[in-house]
Amino acid sequence: MGFFDVHAHLTDKRLAAMESDVLDRARAAGVTTIISNGLNPLDNQRVADLAARAPDLVKPAFGLYPVDAVLADMLAMGVEYQRDDEPVPDPDESVQWVADHVDEAFAVGEIGLDHYWVPAELWDQQEAIFRRLVRIAMDADKPIIIHTRKAEKRTLDVLLDMGATRVNWHCFGSKVKLAQRIAAAGHWMSIPANARRSESFTKMLRVLPREKILLETDCPYLGPDKGELNEPMNIARTAAYAAELWETDIDGVKAQLESNFHDLFRCRP
């Protein structure tokens, strides 16, 4: 049995600069699978190339970050948004990229709704793109990895309306009661590596059904220690924390997480 990091950004420049070392440290920590999530066509291609270089460990998820889905219009409206100096993605071309490559994907993600950065005038447009991506994933029978911020309830409403069931919610930031409702709907929730210092994520580990929990790093963000550059190896630290909360040993946690991983992704290591 190993550990699974179901949401990582290995193509981030800080991690890509030391790719081999990051992957070696993950293997040494017992990580057997890392799902690296793409944010736009350029990043999706980087993810695909990385997965081809390390097929034993890295699985590709292709997506369109909810802000990137409407970024061109945000910038045209004069909305300030900090980003890398890279081309602004065209939303239609971005959706088509996912459609053209979905058969190569381990999952579709990250996709979702973001009402934190995106102004209300663009919410309907963002949702229309989200629905197109969900449909692509469902038609290809691929699991979906969700990013949502300040739009969690609406995201759930859309997914339930469309009948999506193979869904993991990454780094859920809303109320635990809503997380319980999401788990009751049959979806999974992945807990990031800062769980020990987060009251909300600690509570989720305590109260959510264990069969609906997965682990992630969201690396290079949300490290166990504030300001730390996060890496997939830190999944082992979150699993150890789960063992404390669940009052079991690490093998019990591994067995539960492996079962959960298989239930969503239909894949055993």
C-alpha cells in the first residue's frame, strides 16, 4: 500500500526546477500516485509531458482553472489579477483542448466555479464553460476534480443537476455542514497538507465519512508549516495526522485511502 496525492501542481515553476528531486522524495515517502492538475492548455501540455516522463508515479488531469475560463474578459473589464507572464487562454480553445485529449486524461480537473476573483457579471459565462467541461468528463467517464471558492453551493447544485457522481472536491473552503452534504451526495473530499494547523480541515477529517476522504497537497501551496514550499512527500504527514484523529495505525489509514482512491478513480496501484 502507498499514499496518493490527488491534487498537485508539479508543473509550477518552483517544483519543475527540481522535478527529479521532488519525485524522488515522494517515492521515498511512500507516495505511489500523484495526480498533477492542469490549469489551461499550455499547462495541460506540461502535465502531459511530465506524466510521460514519470508514468510510474504521475497521472495527468487536464482542466481549465475557473479564473482562466473568463480571464480575458476580466482583464478587459479592468479587474486586477496577479498571474504569470503567459498567454491569456481562449476559453473555447481551452475547452476544446480538454475534449480533444480527454481520453489521455486520468481525470478532468481542475475545473469549477470561482466567485472570489471573478466579478458577478461573468458568473453565468463561467458556469456555462464549467458545464461544458463537466459534460466532457461525464461523456468520457472520467472523474472530475473541483476547484470552487465562494461558490461551493452553486457548484454542488450544478453537479447534482447534471448527475455527476465521480467527483472530488479539492481543498474545500466552505462550511463543514456543506461538506457533509456533499459527501452524502456521494462525492469525495480531499484534505490538504496543512490539515494539522487548520481547524476546518481537522474537523472534516473527524466528521466526514472516512470512505469519502482523500488526501492532497495542492503543492506548492498549503504546506504543513506556514510558508513552506509544499511537495507530494507531505502526504505522509497528513496520513499520520489522520491516524491520530481516527485512533488507528498508519496501515489502517493507508487501507482506507487506497479503497477510497479505487472507488473514485477505479484504479489500483
